[in-house]
Amino acid sequence: MITRLMVLALCAMSAFGMAACLAAPEDADIAAPEPTEIPRGPFTEEEVSEIRQAALERINFDRDVEGLPPLEWDEDAAEVGDLFCAVSLRDDTVGHYTLEGLSPLDRWGLYGGGPYVAENACAWAWSGPNVSWTRRGVLHLLDEFQDLMLAERPPNDGHRRTILDPHLTHVGIGLALSGNQLRYVQEYTARYVELDEVPLESTSREQLAYSGRVLDPSRYRLDYILVYHKDPPEPLTVAECAARMSYELPSDHRVLRPVIGEGMYYQSDGGRGEFMYDPDTGDFEATVRWYNGSGWYGILCLLAPTHAGRGQGQFSGTWSLVQVS
């Protein structure tokens, strides 16, 4: 029997925003497996670039219909997406996870992190005769993916919400195809913050000086810094990867607040805040403590429009990962 399989992997939403594939730097304890090359089927890199450009134009067309600004191209996100698509093809997995148990947030963090990332992942397979891939055929398939994602309805509309998220600024397209299979991901990024260097590794005895700057403090402010903890990932089977069709931020977290003026206190606990933030320059500096000992820690900057009320209009602006021993 000939079968045709199309799989869309949902991007889960957390209480503080959305959730993101890559080869890790050499000093990481756990790394996403890196393929030696990205399978492109019969296409040259120039032809792949043309396909990606068409996919970007389709995304921006759909955003324009909803009155949203266009997204710019993100080469880092495209590299991340390409590597994940190649790994997914090689390991015959679908969804957001690798056989090493790495989620999109894990892989983005191992790559070096920076802006926050949201991922839409799509897979296609055909059990019939060998496919003769053409540019027109691939673009038709990517349009089918896009149509399916935009046709989603609440509450199962994670793809659609990601495509139409007003806070995202850039996108990179990952694409790999070989034989009768294709993998396609959209890696969306939110570039509002410039971070100073964050190490990939630390020890539970150390503290992290976490600093950077909001790029346009006249329009956006830093409301909170969230620190997440989880155990290191464990290997998954192919079936387990397929069963995890969404991902989300870890539930265990701590909230760091900006220091407020002399004589002022937060009502929740009477504290004055945990990190320094200059609303005029956008500069911030925090001391991050590994509150739960060893494990994997994610750090996220939660932003909001400058003139919004406290707790209103918040969105995720960064993601960094630190492996603590």
C-alpha cells in the first residue's frame, strides 16, 4: 500500500511566551549530533536559497494579510533549522526532539542562544515510487504546510499563533530532503536584546554575571529575568520523539525583578528587586545563582512595551542555556 505522510509539530506556549536546532560548540557536555552535510536532493545551494526566499515571502504575505509587519531573514536561525532537518532525516524522526532528547530550546541554547526562538516543524514522507523532486513541487508542498498551519483553530493553533506573533522580528528556514522524505522548519526569532557573553558551563559553587541591553528602550523595557532549571535530557526512541509533538519551558523557575527606587518595595514580599536596569539606556546586570544545584538552567528576558502597565503585553526576548555541574 502506498502511503503519504505529513506531520506538523506544534510549538507549545508557556505562561510567559512561546518556545526552538543545532550543532553545539565543542565545550558543551551534550551536543546535538552534527551531520557532515545537509541533504538537498537534486538542488544546488542557490536553488535552495530561492526556495527559502519564496517561503519567506509566503510567511510575510500571510502576516501582511493580518496587518503585521514583515519578518527579516535570520541566517543563524536558518543554519539551526538546516542542521536539525538533516539530523531528523538521518535518524528518521519527526517532531521537535532529537534522539538525544534535545528540545528546540536545548539545541538553541547549545548553539549559543541569544534571541528567543519559536519553531514550527514539518515532515513529509511517501512510500510509493521514488520522488522526482522539482522546485515547483517543493514549493507546492511548503505551501501545503503553510495552509494547514494557518487553518488551525484554537486551542490547537500553535503553528498559526507562531506565524502571526506580532513580537517576532526575524525567521530562518531549514530544509533537507532525501529520497522520498522531506523535513522543513521555520525558526522564528525575537531580536530585541543584545546579551553579553554567557558561558555554556558553570559549577554550582559559582554565580553568573548576566548582562546586556535592550536595543530600543524607548519602545520596550525589561520587566523580569526568569531562571529555569531542569534535569539534563535523556535519550529518546524514534517513537518517543514522534509522540512529543510540542515543547514548553520548564516548570521549575525563579523570577528576578528590577531594583526599584529608594523607599519603594514590591508588595509580594517587601523586597526591592534583584537586578539593576537603566530604562534610559536599556542596560541591565543581574547575578544569577544556581538555586537548585547541578542541572541545566535556562535564562529568559521578559520584555514589554515601554508604556504598557506592569504585567501587560509581555513577551519573551532572549534564551540562554548553562550546564551546571
